[in-house]
Amino acid sequence: MVATEVPLDDKRNASVSSAPNYNLASEHDAADLAKLGYKQELRRNFTMIEIFGIAFSIMGLLPSIASTLAYSIPAGPVGLVWGWFIASGLIFVVGLAIADLGSAMPTAGGLYWWTHFFASAKWRNPLCFLVGYSNTLGLVGGLCSIDYGFALMFLSVIVVARDGNWAPTNGDIYGTFLACVLCHGILASVMSKIMGKLQTVFVVMNFILIFATIIALPIGTKNRNDGHYIFAQTENSTTWPTGWAFMLSWLSPIWTIGAFDSCVHMSEEASNATKAVPFGILMSIGSCWFFGFILVIVIAACINPDLSSVMQSPFGQPMAQIYYDALGKNGTLGMMSLLMIVQFLMGLSILVAASRQSWAFSRDGALPFSKFFRPISQKFGYIPLRTVWGCVVLAAVLGLLSLIAPAAAQALFSLAVAGNNLAWLIPIMSRVVWGQAKFKPGPFHTGRFSIPIAWASIVFLVFGIFLSMFPVGGPNPTPSTMNYTVVINSAVWFGALIYYYIDARKWFTGPKITIDTDDLTEEQKQAIRDDGLEVKGLDGVTRAVSVSGSGSGSDALEKVA
């Protein structure tokens, strides 16, 4: 048995105001969070189904496929169909690795918290710092890319209505994007008390759109493509080798299904989090894998075989052209309007998740102006209101890329992929490289397959990071076709590490303990003691977390600075 002792920072850092736990969560959930050193500050008003709902609604299956057809269509139907199936299966493997950790240690800042817990003493602080910033940027980048996609869809409806006789400028696109982001900020602020229940509505709307497309496209298409075309036709409209064009088609599912960690960030608002988090992760990925495969088959069956005409559609959206070819003008306006609404709901859900990650990181003092972003708004329903608007402002700034060129705007899509992949990679790697002996499984665990699954995830995530940085069109890109993800992400990653080693290493010591015995009931205190966590109060809290050892039977104490 190995014990880990974590000394508390001073009383000033540890003391935060919150309502008593019994107003916010069940005894069991509050105790589980206390085992990680945090007291309950957010209201647990998300059920297991609603946690699945927020991840699935962020993924927004059909709108996301529509927004990323530019990655999959160049490889032809094989890239569209089999690229989806293979990449989604590999993402499910990553989901299993994250679900293992999420069930064992459910907290809003899970990814960087796990990194700090599992990594070696030498690397835990800088890696934790890096993961927190990469994850925060990745989520805000996801908000940017979703709302940018909404702007394109909204304007494409106007183009269709005007029969292609109008084209939006970059200014029009940014203005629509900015209005969308601001609307999301307002709705995330005032609708917090019913946000959990709204996720069920969002899921239903997603499925209405999915089934409407699956039914309407084949009925409206006069000359459907045959099975050979759908499953075996390979094309390459890039200047990359055909095999690499197929690999680039994986970016569509990688981006689409890249929001499953939202379940982790919502874990402090989930009832029965140790089960709800892995359920939400795996159900959202699995649903997208299955229904997405059906959707891309239908799209491949109904798409115009002249793929260049679809990619160069005057409507500005390949999916709008696919609808138009099958359903005509009125049908396209109806489907694209529904698509646009679901895309809008995706942005609202990811803003909620991004604000929770940002709040958790500010709770641990790592974000600039953490003291400002730290407070919880009781008036608006126990939500981190300030980080909601912090994410809105950051998204508005990053969205300025859309004013430069379409290629710069496309970096918003890859930005979310690279940022989140790194944030998933490092805690998984930290566990298997340094901290496997510390890992104590939760109610969900993959058993003896856990370590092989973790290593398979690491390999795939490293590949995904490199993939997201390649220019889609081919080698030797021009400034207008360059993939700027490598520039933006490298600036963030190296900037975070430089910031850490120059200044933050002097004060950042990883996650802070905020638990206080005054916030716990006797039942919660007993649950904590049963798990090996000893709480002595703000003036000297000692956290002793019992974890499985690997063999010698001797006890050891490891102080985490």
C-alpha cells in the first residue's frame, strides 16, 4: 500500500467561500470530490443521461460532419466512409483510457489534475501547467470552430435563398460569428438552472436532424451511387499521395468526436459522477461512431460523383450543395436551417464545458487573473459566470483569424484537435510511465486491458497531433493554403512552458486543496477516512490517498510540492 501526503498551501490560498455541501450535492458525490481535495462549490444538477447529452450535443454529429467535409471528400467515398469508421474506432479506444481515469478521479480539472497526480516529482508541475493551458485553449478553439461553422451555415442559407447571387465577405462571416458567441455567453449565463434538462432537448434535435437526413436524401436523390462507389471508390483531389489523403480524412471524425472530455469537465455538476462520467464518454463516442457511419454511407450514396462541383459549391458549404442536388431550393433551406440550429446548440454546450475547465484552472491559481475568475455566482445558479465570459472574450479574439483568410480560419478547427489531443495524451502517458502504482480504479475499469488501451491511445493521439498540422491541400503550401495550427499551438505550448520556467514555477505548485472540515457532514468525513483521506482543517490539512501498490508491501510517503 502506498500513501501520498499532500501538504496544504496556506490558509489564504485554500479558503474559498461556498454554500454548504448539502445544498449542492449528495453525501456520496461531495465525499468523492473531497477525496481529491476539493469542496463542493457547483450544484450537481446533471443526471447521467444529461452528462451524455452535453458531450453528444457538443459533437453535433451531422453539423460537425457537414463542417468538416472539406477534409474527407478529397479522399473520395473511401475516405468519407472508411476514414470515419477507422478513426472513430480509435477514438473509442482513447475514450476507454479517459473513462478509466474519469471514473477513478472525477473533477472538473481532471486532465491536468491527473497529470499532476501521476507524473514524477520532477515533471508534474510543468506538465500539469502545460495540460491545463492546452486543454483550455483546445476547448475555446472548439467553441471558435463550432461558431465559425455556424456562421458559414447561416450565411449559406442566405446564399441559397438568393440563388447564389450573393457572396459573404470575411467581415460578414466574423460579424455573424461574433453575434453567435455573444448569444452563447448570454444563454450560458441566464439558463444555467435548466442547462442539464436542455441537453436532452439538444440530443432529441440532433436525432431529428440525423433521421430526417437519412430518410430525405435517398428519397430525393434520383441517381444514387452503387455499393462499389460508396465503399471502394478512391479519389484524391489533393497533391498529397493517395494514402496520406485518406489519413487526412480522419480529421473529420477526430474533430467531430473530440468533445468527450466535456463529461470530465462537468463531473463536479454530475450526480453519481464516478459512473456518469465514463457512461457519458463512451456513450457519446459510441453513438457518434455508429450513427456517423450510417450518415456518411448515406452521403456517399447521394453525393454528386463530380466531387469537385460539391467542394466548389457557390453556396459555400458542400453539405448545402448535397442537399440542393437532392431536395431542391426549398428542401435545402429547410434542412440547412435545422442544421444551423443544431450547430448553434453545439456552441452553447461547449461554452459551458470550456468555462468549467477554465474555472477549475483558475481555482488552482494557474490562469492569469485567477482571483478575478475564481468566484462562483450564486445568483446565476452556482456557475462560474466570469469564466463563461472570459471564454467568450477569448473566442472573439481568436475568431479574428477569419478576417485574414479561409486558411487561417481553418486553423480554428485543427486548433481544437491538437490542443485537446495533447491534453488527453499527457495524463494517460503520466499514468502508465510514472504512476501506475498510484492508480486506484473507480466503478468503471477496463481491467487487464487498461494498460494496452492506454498505450494504443498514446500512439493514436501523437499521430493525431501531427495530422492536424498538415496542410490539407498538399505539400509546399502558399500563405493562403498554409495550416496555421502549428504556429498557434506551438506558441501556446512553448509560451506556457516558458511562462512556467520564468515565473510560474515560483508559485504554481499544482492543484490546491480547498476542502475544510466545516464543509463536511459526519457521513462525508467517515467516507473520506474509509478511503484513506485525513482532513485536519485549513491550518494544516494532510491528504493521505491510499492507492494500490505493486508488490513489496512496504509503505512510502511522497510529498508533493
